[in-house]
Amino acid sequence: MIQVKIKREICIACGSCYSVCPEVYEGDDEGKAKIVAKYLKEQSDEYSIGEVDTELEKCARDGAESCAVEAIEVS
């Protein structure tokens, strides 16, 4: 499993991560990124943390790399 962590407090709601990888990322009502429900482990105003299957690693990393403010960590 691959851990994905979104630092929601610095997310600018640009939508690039969920445009690139909608299998892992989605926007909330304000457009801020969060992990899709299927992979979500923990959610708050500050963070969205999830675990995705290894076959989604490239997608998750591509979405993270598209983030203009580097709010996403994939490990």
C-alpha cells in the first residue's frame, strides 16, 4: 500500500490533482483536495490521509507532482 497525505491547510483548490488522478483525489464543496472515500483513512480540515493500492502509485504521484503548492506527499 502507498500512503498519500494532503496538507489541506495549504491547498489552494486549483483542482490539478483530481484532474490528473480522479481515482485517488477529489474536491470537497470548496474545491479543496481530499482522498476519495474508497482509500480515505483520516480526514480533518488540516489533512486528508489515505492508502492506495500499489497499482495506483503512478497516478497518485502524478497528481501530487501537479500540485502547484506541493501540498501532497506520496510515500
